[in-house]
Amino acid sequence: MLIWRLNQGECNVGELTELVGLDPSTVSKHLTVLRSAGIVDDRREGSTVYYRLLTPCILTVISCADSIIHGEGC
């Protein structure tokens, strides 16, 4: 869900937390993993951190995996 949302544009942790219904620390941990993998990037504006998707091609990988899981193939 985080990646799908970030594909629509930049978003802060509060907005992402509200979207997925998890606590901010959990969302931040997921975003840290995604940032370490080079999938997202962040920028600070005051005390707010905004995230953006760096590799939109990851959506193709996710869609393919989802199709395989549901027995549809890519």
C-alpha cells in the first residue's frame, strides 16, 4: 500500500500511517527498509519527512508477483 500510494506523489509519514492503519513507528520502519533498498527517497521540511517513490518499475514487479500468487501468471 505504501508503494502504491507513493506512486501517486509525495506523502508524509502521518498520511501513510492513516492510510495503512498502523502506528507511525511501524510505518517508519517499513519506509527505512524501502529507502535502504533504493525504492523510496525522503526529504525534510521542518519536522515533517516527505517520501517519494524512486523506482516506479517496482509496481510492475509487485503486479506480476500478485498475479502469480493468484494463479494468473504475469
